[in-house]
Amino acid sequence: MCVTGCPYKKVYFNHRTGKAEKCTFCYPRVEVGIPTVCAETCVGRLRYIGLVLYDADRVLAAASVTGEKDLYAAQREVFLDPADPEVVQAAERAGIPHDWVTAAQRSPVWALINRFEVALPLHPEYRTLPMVWYIPPLSPVVDVLRDTGHDAEAAPNLFGAIDALRIPLSYLAALFTAGDAGPVRDVLARLAAMRSFMRDVNLGREPDVSIPAAVGMSPEDVEDMYRLLALAKYDERYVIPPAHTELADTGLAGTGLGDAAARAHELEELACSLDYENGPGMGGSGPFGESSGGPAPVAVENFHALRQRQTSDTFVDPGDGAERVNLLNWDGKGGTARLMPPRHGPDDAS
């Protein structure tokens, strides 16, 4: 029943464990600062992960807004500006680690939601205030304009074609803004302005500053948004501060901060946050099959080693002069003389 009842259609039935499950946002990875698997492997570089600060006292009021079309704006007002000195001071008084505040200031998610205003929540009318936001697609309109012989990158053509998208505005509005087409059109207009303005910049022509002004943005904002959406590097798309396990032993236990630290501390024992007795994690057994042994213990150090391997130019420790290969951590990329013996000559088949 939870599979059919999920309004987001994100619960599935695991036939191996015999239980209904959903994404856990790669809990052990994120807690040590590593992106989720779906984000790391996305070939289109479409996923961003970042930390946002919000006022918990505003959540109930935002979810209780009477008009459904006002929910999108109400949810945005819950978020706090991490660059505001008063917010920074309040975070320090609340015991939030300094690196979390710094991560919030660099967060691509905060920038897309509140600085550039191009990210939208999914079905705000459900009043669950989801923290996964989406940027509506603009690409199909360019192909339509090009096929009809128009300049597909010219601002007037792009702005005029937004209302004739292959994906109707009304459909996108039903997904993201409870039927209000205004905010969706504003998002698509900003994306169209970025495409048109940056074409002149990239071609070395004098850019038309009236294009960003038409959508309420400055040329600097447009260039920053273009960099984030098109050129952002790994550490700009994923700004994930690791959890502080030491906070679990402080007086913050019982608060959201202390509870998060306590859960992070459990990584020393759990392979998955849902792997416990009769839990819905992937390591248990069920009526439809048994797993081969118990779940392998996962320590925080293993995840740090994984992150180092994923961001390193070599698959062995650069400081290891003997190029000693650890087969347990080897990801199959590259090879060394210590791993495969060298051939003695071109005709040597050994």
C-alpha cells in the first residue's frame, strides 16, 4: 500500500528482501562528504548536492499557507541567507560547525533556489516541503526554432517561444508550482536569457546587457549562473560537509544537530542506515531470498579512502614509491609493473 500510496512514486518493492524501500540518499556516503551514487555517475552532470540553512520555526507556517499557489514562495522564505552576518552568528550560537556554515555559503543548491531562482520544488501542494528541487527544461524550444529557420539563440525568439514549448507550461506548473505558470515562465526566461547573453560572450561579441536586465538579473549573475550550470567542477557541484561524530557526545544530543552526529557515529557499525534487525536495508534477509552472510561493516575511514581514490589522479598512494597495489581498494583503472609482469619483447607471448 505504501508503494501505491506514495505521492512522489518513489517507493518500490524489493523482491530480494520482500520489503518496500526507497532511496536513502546514500546515507553513509553523504555523512562523510561523498556524493550520492546517482549524482556521481550522472553522465549528464545534471545533479547538484549542497547544504542549506533554514529556520525550523518557519516550517509549519510555510506548510500551512492557505493558497496552494503561495506555497512555492513560502518554502523559499524558510531558507536563510548563509552570507547574512546575523545568520552566521545565530548558527555559531546554535553550535553549528563552522565548516557547515562555509559549505552553506558555497552551496550550489542555495544559489539555484534563491540567488538565481531557477530551481523549483516538486508538488508543493503536498505540503511536505521536499528538499529535492528541479530546473525545468528549456532545450526543446531551441530545436523547434532552428528547424523553422529562426535564430535559435536570439533573445526575442527564445522569449517568444517559451509559451509554445513542446512541454507545455501548464504541465510544468502542475509539477512544480501547484498550477501557477508565472514562476515557471520566469525560470525559463532566465535560462533563455543566459543562453542568448552567453552566446555573445563566448563568440567575443559585445553582449547586450538589456537581456539579463529583462529578467531581473545582472550580467555578473548570468555569467555566474552559466558557470554553475555548464562549467562547474566536481567540488562546485557537490559541496557536502562531513558529519561531526564528536558532537554526538556533547550536550547537543536530542537536537537535530546532535542526532545527525549520533547517526553519523553509527557508521562504524552499519553498512546502511536502514540495515538493522528486520530493517528495510539491502543487507538483510527476507522471504524471497537470503543474502550471502551478514552485511560487511563499513567504517568512516573506508569512505574517506574511497573519496581519496575517486579524486586522485592515480589509483595508488602517490607517496608509495614501490607502487604497492591494494587489491581491496583497486577500482580496476590503470595498472603498474607490480600488478602485471612486463613483457620481455614484442614477440614474447608470455
